[in-house]
Amino acid sequence: MFDANVPVHGVITINGFELWITNTVVMGWVISAILIIFALIVRFKLKNFKERPTGFQNAVEMMVDAFEGFMKANGNPAIAWMGGWFFTLFTFILLANITGIFPGMRPPTADWPLPLALALTTFFFIQFSGIRYRGWKYVKGTYLNPHWLFLPVNLLGELSRPISLSFRMFGNILGGLILVTLMYQLTPFFARFVLPIPLHLIFDIAFGALQAFIFTVLSLTFVGLAAAES
């Protein structure tokens, strides 16, 4: 049967406070390490890039050009400097979502705290962009409209964005994980190497990429709207 509990690999106690090293934490470290190593490789190879790209250089430039086009098509030009963050956000979520294709591995995004943490980061950038580009006009129009008495209601409305972002991705990834796990449990051993493959392709790869795309687009849209002049 599917185990809803997130695997715990260890517990670190600091001044009586327990820090649980869960599967989500470990996988987050692994994915972050992969992205850092890839970034370092690109940085070291950058000095040897040629005018006519080939091989690795061609692949890197294709990714950069594709995401720059994505930023121009979906984002506010004022926040173009955040492109690096949104590219990192997309690749991190994509790698996290598709880890389910490996037997015995649980996608870290199937644990709600990780999607929530990413969504709260988006919430921070929304507030940062709004205040940076619109100042008091943003604060007044967002939280004190039509009257300061509506501050609690407006604050709840703003907080609903990261909550809905996190639950959307969490629900889809967890649902796919449950279905794939049930397929393994109900399938005879000799057929487990064939029958679950379509589900992996659909839920781990297709849905995983789709959820990474949706999360990034919505985050980019929210941040861009906050920075836009009303």
C-alpha cells in the first residue's frame, strides 16, 4: 500500500530542537547540488565558447535563448533581470518532479512543505517587485483598497496566491505518485517492468514538466503584475 509518511533519514537535535532530515530535504540537497555543478561546468567552459556554437555550447545557448524568449513573451520587461531566478526555479521544480521515474524514489514536491516554500518565495518577490517599482501606490492599492479596514481581507487574498500555487503542484504530483505506487502493488512482479511505464511517462515526465511550467508561468505573471503600473 501507499505510505503517505515522508521517509525520515535522520534527526539532528540542536538545543532541544529536532531537525528532521526527511527524503524531501535530501532530494532538495541532491537537486541543488546537480544544478550548482552544472552551473560551474558552464562557467568554466564559458571562456572557451566560440562564435559558432557546437555540442555543449549549442545546447546551453539554446536553453538561454529559449528562456529569454519565454521571459519576453510572459513577463514584464521591468523584471527581466529576474530571469536567472525563474530559470533556476523551473529547472529545480522540473528535476524534482521527474525524480519519480526512478524506482523507489519519492518526488520531493509530493511533500507539501517544499511547494509551499517555493510559493512563499514567489510571494516575497511579488511584494518586493510591487514595492520597488510602485512603492506606496502598490501597498495602498493592494492592501488598503478601498479602505484600510479591508487590510485583513486583502492580506488573506494575497496569501491565497502562494497557497493555491503550492497545493496545485503538490496535489498533482502526489496524486500521480499514488497511482503509480498502486499500479506497482497491483501488478504481478514479472509485469512491473512494462505496465507502469506509461504511467511514469504521463505522471512523472509529462505532468511533472507541465506543473513546473505552470508554477513558473504563474509566478512570473504575479511578479510582473505587481511591478506593472496600474
